[in-house]
Amino acid sequence: MLSAQDKITKTINELVNNMRHSGTVLVATNKETIYKKCFGYADISKKIPVSTNTQFLVGSVTKQFTAIAILKALWDKNINNNDHSKLQDYIQADLNNTIEYYLPAEHEIWNGSMPAWANTVTIHQLLVHSSGITNYTSLPDFEKQKFPKNSDLIAFFKNHALEFIPGEKFSYSNSGYYLLGMIIQQITQQDLDVYLEKTFFEPLGMLSTFFPTRGTVDDLIRSDARFTNLARGYQYEVTKQDALLEEMNRYESMEIPGGAGSLISTAEDMLKWNNALYAEKILPKFLLELFLKPYLVTERVAAYYGYGIEIMKSDVLGEYYSHRGGIPGFRSILTFIPSLQISIVTLQNIGANLEKVMPEVEEIKVSLPQTLSLEEISLEIVKIIESKYPSIIENKKRFELAPIYDDIIKTLESFYGSFFND
């Protein structure tokens, strides 16, 4: 009988045969590696292959680091209080403070004009994406903007009215996590990149993980010695049959994602993070429980949102924790399954170019019944677009590691499902 390790290896090897993947897949416990393999090129033009040392932009996987940093900063802020029995109450009260409490009207990020919602929206609501603050990456002409200062980026979205009453529902907002990055700096009186490095990366031995605050991938590779192993990002035309990879013609400048998505790391460092976090070596148990509490249902099937993390439900695997990230030219997934003590990391330096289909997506979205849930709308859009462009499915198989990740989960469910049933 094949072991779980054998089944995972067999599944992945069948999926990657004759494909064009570029990235790293790592499946491991804190004691042993179950599967680890690198694919493709970190730099196609120079024929530099992806290796275990290759660094990738991890996009929104950053959000759990921002959430943990908030909790750690509030813990440190309150730890010297004489009444330790009330420490949890103090931190909970801090999470229920409004944005204005940490970033008052005179703070430079408001540039003399603080929005009214800053004295309504709480830190908790920012963490769980229930603030109602407009998502700046979804605003028209976002990609044409330049934001030399933090206040310039915040000015881009701050005058938009809230989309709903804070706390009313889940709606993903990078704006909220950008603000959380500013709040961490205010609480700790340290720049966010310095705080993350000194508090987490250095103590955990995550020596290839950094939080750049400016510059593009080009800039970082050329002028920053910390990023000598940074992969270049590539894209493919999603609707084109037999699509080819092209290097990104426009990389994101790293001052733009901030606390929502600026992290750069390796698969091995992501494993170190998981092993420390879920073993309560970063936060005490009561704060880890706050981080992992399923506060709101998301638009994904059987998924709930904690603090910068998705809580997934599986009949076989039980509750497990995951987050996906996407930034131009890069995709990532970081997962931990407590019942098996298994981490899954997928990092890739390929992203789909969706520019040609986005107008159609928006038209479909408007035409669908407003009674549908976010999950139903998303599924219907995918169904319609994929039926019109069959090449999307083929390109996804050829280039994306997400289908491999999904099959790893299915393999684990199948293996342990049959094991428990027997």
C-alpha cells in the first residue's frame, strides 16, 4: 500500500509532466520533508533555474505577518501592566479601538484631512476585512498611479465613502492592511520592515525573508544585495492557445503593497514561519486563538476569515489554515494542517495576464442576479469565461501551481479518509 508521501509524490509528478511550471512546491512537517521540488527558471534570459534559495514575492500571504505583528505589538505594549490576569482584556480593548486612536487627525498620513471613517472603523474590522473601506487596488486607474509617499497612496482611497456599515460583512480590502502597516509603526515606533526583521525574521532564522519598502523587482535585483536570489516575474496571455511566457513589463513598486503584500521570501523560510507560529513560539496560545478564530465567512467554499488567515473546513482533515497571494508576476499559497502537522508551500514566478478578459468579467458581473452570493457570482463568472475560452483551463494546467496544491489537499483527504474509514 502506498504511503501518503508516495501518493503525494505520484500525484504531483503526474501533474507536472510536460508542463511549464516555474516555482517551488514544499510539503513538510516540522520534522521531515514529504515532498520538495523546484521547477523552471528564476531568470529565463540568463537560464538561472529556480532553486531552494530562490526568493519570491508572496503577495497577500504578507497579511498574516501583518496581523501577527499587530498582535505582538499590542502584547508587548500591555505586557508590563501590573495586572497580568487582565492582559487579554487589554489587548481585546486595543483591537476594538478605532483607526483614529492610533493614527490621529494630525498624523502625517492624512495630510491634514482625516476621513470620517477613521473614527468609526476598528482595528479588528481592518484585520477581518469588514471595514467597508474601498479596496485601492480595485479603483479605476490604479495601475497608472505613482505614490511617492504613504499619504499619497492613502489619499487615493480615503475620500471614498464606506461601501457598507463597518462590521456588516466580509469584503476583501488591501486598503485595510495597508493602514494596519501604518498602525504597527505607530505602536512600535519603528519602521515596519525593521520591526518585522528584528522581531520575527532574524530570531526565527528566516534569513532570506525581507519586507522591501521601495523599488521594483528590477531595482531590488540590481541594487540590493539581499535580493541576489530574487526571481524575475513572468506572465502568460490567459486566453491564448499555446501561450508563451513573457517577463513582466511592469513590476509593482514595493512601496505600494505595504502591509497588504510586500513580503519576499523562500519556501524554506515559509516553513520555518509555520513551524514556529503554530507551535506557539511567536504568540502565546490566547493570541494564536484570536488569530485563528473564524470571524466571517468569505466568498470561498467552506472558508472563513480570521486575522489575515483563512480557516478552511474539511470533513477529513478538520480545520486547517491557509492564505493565497498574488502580485504581478507571482503567485503563492501557504497552508498548515494541524491534524497532520503538515505545511504546504507553493511559490511561483508566473501570473496570468487577465487584461483582455477583465472587461468581459465586469460585464458578466453586472448582468448576474444581485441575489447571488459572492461565491456564486465568482463560480458563475469562471464557468462563463472558461466555456468561451477553453485555453484558460489548459494554460492553468500548464503554468499554475494552484491546481497542484488543490490536488495535494484532495490526495491527503482521500488517503486519510480511506485510512480512517478502514
